[in-house]
Amino acid sequence: MKKILIVGAGGQIGSELVTYLRGIYGGSNVIAADLRENEKLAADGPFVKLDALDQSSFAYTVHKNGVDAIFNLVALLSATGEKNPQLAWNINMGALNNSLEIAREYKCAVFTPSSIGAFGGDFPRQNTPQDTVMQPDTMYGVCKVAGELLSNYYYSRYDVDTRSVRFPGIISNVTLPGGGTTDYAVEIFYSAVKGEKFVCPVRDVYMDMMYMPDALRAMVELMEADPAKLRHRNSFNIASMSFTPDIIYNEIRKRIPDFEMTYRIDPVKQNIAEGWPDKLDDTCAREEWGWKPEWDLSSMTDDMIRAIKAKNL
Ligand code: SER
């Protein structure tokens, strides 16, 4: 990767990926693109206001800048997707389709995140294998499975260098996630640090989670991996921690003893969470490109509390 374009750069992952990639590849070589103006992303490198569904503007940006790698981070997340499934399909598949077509024309590599949300139906919830039943019943999951297949198709049919991971819920402290089922695992930290009681929308359900620094490193390590070693491409299971709301609540209480949590179940989110894996098996990622997480529940909790305290909210 020499010249990188990140579409959907203003979101939870993009806003940190831009900084991370600029640190590795040089500020001017990482172009951030988003639907909305973003002063922070424009401060230390190129920024383009771009609608990823507008194929000709997207293609023009790639061509004009000599882009050789596209990170497509445009997506409506799982809970929002259930409020407006047609919009979720149009945005999630439209941005991916444009990324793949433009990559085919201009010979770019493409990274698009898949998700734990791609799983569904009768699959093993414990140590969910890389290759198993994937019959999701959310529009978000349908888009993720379709996206994995389409990305594999572009690789085998057109030799587009597509690679991707199935992200767990991402825990971070720069930009809030929005509309996801795993968002509670970020929001809980803000309540804890602000001294507020947290109202949790899901209960007694394990979901895979990952701290942002591991997620950022995973993207770069996969994109830089030796292609000869990749048996899979779209998409690799990756894992680092898995917990229920009670488990993370108790972990935070070890550091903030008077923190309180109560439940008000969101039936849509609860239902989605129960349909997802409890814990992924990431053996293929470990074997094929050396994936290894560096953060666990305890170290992530320490760092989240430190970082959110430093914001002086
Ligand atoms: N974080 C996403 C969601 O909850 C899952 O990939 O929708």
C-alpha cells in the first residue's frame, strides 16, 4: 500500500484508522473521505468530501490521486439497519459495489470489514469456526455475507486483491459508534467515568469485543500479509475478548466501585445479540497471517477509563 483512500473515514473506525495509517505511510499518502466535512481529518492530511454511492466522484478521487488501496468503512450498523433495511442494503452494498468496481478498473486492493453479525442460523456459538453456517436474519448480516461473497468473487474473477476480517464489537474512545448492538460496551465506560448510572440494552449474552488498537493493527497486518499464505480472504474471524454486560460491569467496578448499572432491554438489540456468536475461533487468521491480540478485558478497561478521564467530560 502506497496511496490509500479511506471512505467512511468520519466513523468510529475510520477516524482512528486515518491517524494510524498516516503514522505508518505518511500524512499525504492517506486520503480521508467522508460524506460530511471533518476538520480533524483534514488537519494532518488530505480530506475529500465524498459520497461513496456517487461512483463517478469516487472513481475520480481514486484516479486523480493514484490510489492503490481502498478501505471501505461505509456502513449502517445492525440496529439501525433493522429500522430501515432498504436503506441499509442500498448504503452497505452500494458503497462496497462501487469500491470493488473502481478497484477493478484502477487496480486497487480493497479492505471492507465484515462482522460477527455475518453469522446466523444453526452454527456453533462457542468457538465459532471460520467456515460454518452463515444465515443471518438481520439486514446488516445479509449485507455482510453478501459482501464477503462478492469480495471473494472479485478476487477469483477479476484478480482484485480483496481482504477482510470479521470484526467483533469495537471498543474505542475517539469517536462513538452509532446504531450497533455492541455499542453498549463503549457507552458503559462514558457513564462510569461521568459518575452516571448505566442503562444497559442487552442482558446475559456473550459477544466478541476488541479494543481499537488491536483492530487497527489487524487491518494493516492483513493488508500487508504475504498473499501466498492466504487460503481465505473474505473474511477472517479475529478475536481477543468475549464478555457479557455483567462481566464488563464488574470489571469496571473493580476500578470505580460505586458505579451502578441497570437494565432496560431493547428487544431488537437483545434478539440480534442472541443470534451472534459467543466467541469466535480465530485459528485461520493466526495461521495464515500471524494474527495475535495484544489487549484483554483487564488492560482494555484500564486504558478506556484512563482515556475517557483525560477528556474531562
Ligand atoms: N458493531 C457492530 C454492530 O453492533 C457489529 O459489527 O452492529
